[in-house]
Amino acid sequence: MALCFSHYVICSNGGGGAFHLSDINFDLINTYQVIKQDPEPLIDKLRQYAQRHSKTYYYQVRKQHHLDDRVEIAARFIYLNKTCYNGLWRVNSKGEFNVPLGSYKNPAICQENIIRACHRALQGVDIRLRDFRKLQAGQDDFVYFDPPYQPLDKTSFTRYAKDDFGVKEQEALRDLCLALHDKGAKFMLSNSDTSSTLYDNPVFKVATVKAPRFVNSKASGRGAVNELLITNY
């Protein structure tokens, strides 16, 4: 159920068969946790959102930044992600979602079968709200990182959560990958294809792949664009 992104890390332990998923975005992690525990209350909420959907209702829901009920928070997250402009998740410095309504005739707000499939897939998975710097992995572990990408130009943004992901965070992630390599772990990292020398180290095996992109202020930046896959194997 491609909600939007996995902000920082997905990790699996190859030796013990344990799987860990973590992110710094509370709304995303809360949604995974709600789906894992019991998807039915969430599905009921999403049915209500789908019935009420309109331009006025969208902006009413967008203003609800301080909900307390976890199922309601998850339903809001999915609803906004499915109805906002190009499925873009962006927040301001206060952590408030601020993307305008998208142009959809029939948005897929409540995908019951997919949500239930995700519920089954998440059983046994450790899901935590956690910064990538606190990741603990070692020999025989495999870690996949999908961070906010390095900006390609001044119009790019990196604020998918309250705290930005800038140059210092990119460098810290690179250093963490090097530390994981020294511990005997395998990793894969995806990022934008820039002229940066961030991965200019013999440990990193860098491959260029094509990936679809639908959100860009410039038409030339949409469609299939180059991305980097960085591994140590």
C-alpha cells in the first residue's frame, strides 16, 4: 500500500529472521502500527472519509493537526495522501501538512483488500518511531535506507517530517553505512543522482537506475529520472 515513502530505514535481520521498520514521521509509523494491530476500525473510518470527500471537507481535515485518536490519525494520513496533489506528503516547520487538494475524480481512499494484505504482511514486524542514527545492526543483517533525497535544485524539498533532512543528515547517513560495513552488515541506500561526491569511497558500489517521478515544478523533471542505488555488495 504505497502510502508515500519510507523516510529513513527498513531493516531486517538475516540471521534470526526478525524484521524491523522505522521512520521519523509519526503519521506514517502510527499508520503502520494501526494496520498491524487491527485494520477494521481504520477501514470503517476510511469509508466515512470516502463518503464525505469534497474540496471543503479536504481542507477541514487538513486543519486537524492535533488529533488524539490513533485510528483517526491514521485515517487522516491515508485520506490526505490519497487526495492531495500528486500524493505528496510535505509539512512546514511546525510539522503541519500543507499540500493542496489534488485533481482526482475518484480517489482510492479506502482500499480494503490492500489494507488487510498489509495487516497480514506486518505481523511479526517491529515498527518504531526512530531516528536512523539509533539503528543497531551488525553481522549478517541487511538494511535498506530510503531517505529524503539530496536536492537536485533549489526547488527541491526535504521536509517530510517536522525536522528537515539536510546536508548534515546525508553525511551522517553515509557515515552510518560505513560503520555498518565495518560491522559486517549489508546495506542498500537509494538517493537522487547528483554530482555530489558523498559516496566517493571504495566501500560504496553505485548503480544508476531509472525511476518514475510525477512531482516536480519543472516538466522536464517529471517522468523517468535517474536515481542511485548504493550498496556495499
